Amino acid sequence: MKALLAQVLPLIGLLIGLAVFLRWRATGRTVPILPVLGACALMGVGLFAVSDPPGLFEDFRDAYFGAGVALQQGPAALGPMIDKGTDGFVNLPIIAYAFWPLGALSLHAAMVIFSLAGVVCVLAAWLALVRGLSLDRTSSLALLFVFACWGPLAYSVREANLTHFLLWPLAASMLMLRRGEDFRAGVLLGLAALVKLPLLLFGVYYLFFGRWRVALGGALTCVAAVLASLAVFGWDMHVRWYEACIQPYANDPMPAFNVQSVQAYISRLQLGASGLFQWKVVPLHGWAPMLSKLLVALTYAGVLVFLWHARRLSGATAAGAPGQNGMLASDAEFMLVMALACVTSPLSWSHYYCWFLLPAAFFLRSLQQPAAPSRPWRGLGWLALVACAAPVVTLRIDPWWLAEIHARSTTSVLLFAGLLWMLWLGLSLRAMQKHSPSQRSSAERNGPQTGYFSPEG
């Protein structure tokens, strides 16, 4: 019961806060800053206190700080950390040198520095989204409140993972792409992909659609890092890294509750409650492998259909052309690729879903202009936002039959929220296509148009 309350109460607080912001927007009142900051502090501290994991900064202590300490003895000392797989250091070996200075400090001092750096990156991401998306006062403070209530973000901060550090590079690269700064965006995306390998999908996507400078910037960054890693650690260390940290998780999933991928969902469908606390790869069997591949293929196909239609935007394309709709379409395109990488990577942890704060900001921006009541995706956006903010909390449910239902359904709430965001982003792209400049003249003949992404936006 205590764990259930820990999951439900933060969502109730989020709903109350969002209702207040909507009321302020409807009445045109100026949003008071101090009460909002107080509410953010209350929600953030409370969510941090109830979130998993039970111990503080487990990833930092087990992986990053351990790697920094090992490197004090030389590159070869990193080997045992790599051999632990997901219980040790899983990044490309050269990345460990980012933690070498912290390894020379005490654990307490290193944790303080690491945590403060993470908070700075999160606030930088919020500020970049506020400025880049031209959020007004109400939307800016609402977004800050959503940040404070976002379960996957609290989980990443408490776990002391690197996932929330990537919020700022992802937000910055998205905004660079809308301005046509392709090479710089590619470099940032390459750095992000070195930390979280599923983000390599950005390189594949932009190469496929002919944005060569994005792909070049990312490729040069990754190649330089790999060559440096080989020069420092040697070939054998990288073979160990691949065999311990990449190969076991490339195809088969972990069924644990905090893995939120399509493949993990299928694994939980098959194993039920017995798989919720298995932090090891369990190969799918019987009907499960085919269903897993089918769902992943359908997810890719759906995103590609949306993106293909986005390319038909006339006058202001999704490929970064000038114009309000072109910039917004570029953002939606970027977030669709990010979401696709998140939900289809076999080992997609719950804290990856802190990246969905980007579409949350995009959605809050859409509320700055009136929307026609017939547009169904406003409700879809609210549902995705609230579901994706769900706290990451260990739930051990009785009786057994309810635990089995939970394992096969509500455990995967973040995955379902990610899929809802993808649908909302795809529908947004369709709306932008409808309001593209080629159709503006007919719209003007029929009277002024309002909506999420009107050209006047």
C-alpha cells in the first residue's frame, strides 16, 4: 500500500498543479513565481524521496565512480568493471576518463559534484526549451513544474545515471537542427550516442533522409572516440566490452519492471509476475519472438509513414527549411526519432523516458494558442504527459492474480506513454501539413484557422 501511494500521490499532485496552470491561462492571470517555485521544490523533493532505487546513487557508485577509481591504476584496471555487464561500466571504455577526476576524490565529494552537474544540465535543458520554443510565462513555469513532477527524471537523478545529463544536448541539438546548424547538431548527437547507444538511430535516420552534415558530424565524433578508445585500451579490452555489455542485450530483453521497451513488454507478457525482478536477459520463446519483431516492425513502419508525410510539407519542409511550420515540423521529426529509439531498444531503462520532457514542452507550447474542440490530440497529449510522468516505484502486489495482471499491463505504463507521444507527434505533423503554405490560401478563403500549429503560431 505504501508503494502504491508513492506512485499515485505524485500523479495527483501533478494533475492538481496542471489544473491550476490551466485555470490561470483561461483567466489571463499572471502566474506568481514564488508559489510555483515552492510547489516545484515540494514535488521534486517528495518524488525524489519515494522513487526507486532504494539506495542513493547506485549507478554512480557501482559504475561511474568505480570506473574513475579503477583508472587511477591505469587503463587495464577498467577490465573487471566492464566484465560486470549492466552491474558495472557499460559505456565505450574511453568514456570512463570523464570520471577519472572524480575517482581521485572521496565518494561523498564525487557524488555531490556529479549530482550538482546533473541538476545544472537539467536546468539548462529547461532554459533551452523555454527560449527555443518561445514559451510564455505560464508555459515556462508549467514546464518547470512538469520537470519537478517527472517520475523518470527523479529516477535518473536518484540512480545517478547519465540519462538526465543528455536532456540538454538533446534539446540543444533539436533547436540547432531547426536553425539549420546541422554539423554542430550532429556533433552533439554523436556525443549523446556515445553515452546511450540507442541514440545512434539519429545518425541512421538523418543519413537516410539526406541530411549529410548531421550524419557527418555524428560520424566524425563517434569515429574519433572509437579510435581514441582503441589507442588507449587496445583491441582486447573492446572485445571484452562488446561481449559483456553489448552482445547479451542486443536482441533478447530483460523482463524487469524498470525496462520499458517493446521487447521487455513481450517478455513480461510471457513470464508474468515472475519476471518483474529478473535483471538478466531471458530469451523469448514460442510465440513471443515473432510477436516482438512484428510490434517493433509496426512501430518503425508507423513512424516512417508519419515522417514520410512530413516531407510533403510544401514551402516549409520538416528538413529544416525556414518558416514557423518548418521549424516545428523539424522538432516533431526529431522527437519521433528519439521516441522510436527509446521504445524499440531492447534494454531501454525507465530513466530513458526523462527524454520525453521534450515533447512535453512541445505540447505545452501548443496550448499557447487556441485549439479547435474537434481536435482529439489535445486529450491525447494530456494523457501521454500524465502517464509518462509516472513515478518509478517497486510494486509488490497481492493477491497473485492481481500481480499477474499488473505485470502484463500497468507495469509497462511508461512504454505505453511513449507510444502515445509518438502518436501525438505524428498527428501534429499531419496538422502542420494541413496548415502548410500551399494550403494557406484556401484556408484564408474559408476564414481564419486556429489550432496547435497554425502558420501564425
